[in-house]
Amino acid sequence: MKLISAIVCTTAAMGTSLLLPTVASATDVHCTSERGSDITVIDGRTGCRAASDTHGRASSAGYDGIGYANATAGADAYGIGAAGGIGASEGMGGIPIAIGIGADALALTSIADTRQGDNGSRLVAVSIAFDGSRAGVETTNSAVVCLGTAAFAWNSATGATCLATPFGRWQTPTSD
């Protein structure tokens, strides 16, 4: 009898957990800016800001983190922060992307694309950081930086790339 009761209780608990909606613990906010708008949303410890001039487009999101994007001179900027991380991107032209995931993670991408219109190509720069690591790209001095145990950064203009893992840090030479 006890075995049957255990089976019935377990089945009821599993069925209830699958059928009833659950409360999500993550707070998420989204910001999008076009044509000169500036949007900021803050909800507790989660936030985002997206700002642009009349020609830029910025999108940011925070999923229990902070996302920031600033786009000018035709840039498409993206910043995402999740699980306590910060992703901040700013661009004058080009496509800057920054993603910070995990407690104390910081990803920062800052680009200035002066090549607008050259064969339709656009400068792309990406930085991704996880759990306490730092990743950054700055195109004005062709720098890519990876610190910590989980970071990646890439600059499409120079090919400069870095990767930080628990096993070491690797960086490619720049081709200015």
C-alpha cells in the first residue's frame, strides 16, 4: 500500500509541476532606440539603456543584468547583460556587440567606423565575457582585451582577437 501511495504522490507532484505555470525568477528589460531617441528602463537590479542619433539604431537588454547601447553615425549597436553581467556597446558607424553573462562579467565594445560606404562593408566588433571576466574592443587604438577565465573579443578591421579560458590566454597579433 505504501508503494502505491508513493507512486500516486510522485505522479501527482510531477503532473502538477508540468501543468501549472511557474514564476520566472529572472527579470528582463528591453530597450530599442532609433531616430534620435533615448530609452532607459530600470527594474530593481536589472536595467537597460539604448540611445541613438538620427541615423543610428541601438538595442539593449538586461536579463538580471545591465545592457547598454549607444549608436551614432549609422551604427547598429547591441548590448546584453545577463545574470549579473554588464554588456555595453557604443559605435560611431559599424556594428558593436557586447555581451556580459554572469556575476561581475563586463563586456565593452567601442568602435569608430570611418570607412562608411567602402564596398558596403561595415566594421564589426564583438566582446563577450562570462562570470567575473572582462572583454573589450576599442577600435580607435586597435585594442582587444581579455581578462579572467572566460572572455572573447574580436575586431573585424584588424583581425585582432583574444580568448581567455581557465587554461590560459591567447591573443592574435594585429594587422593595422
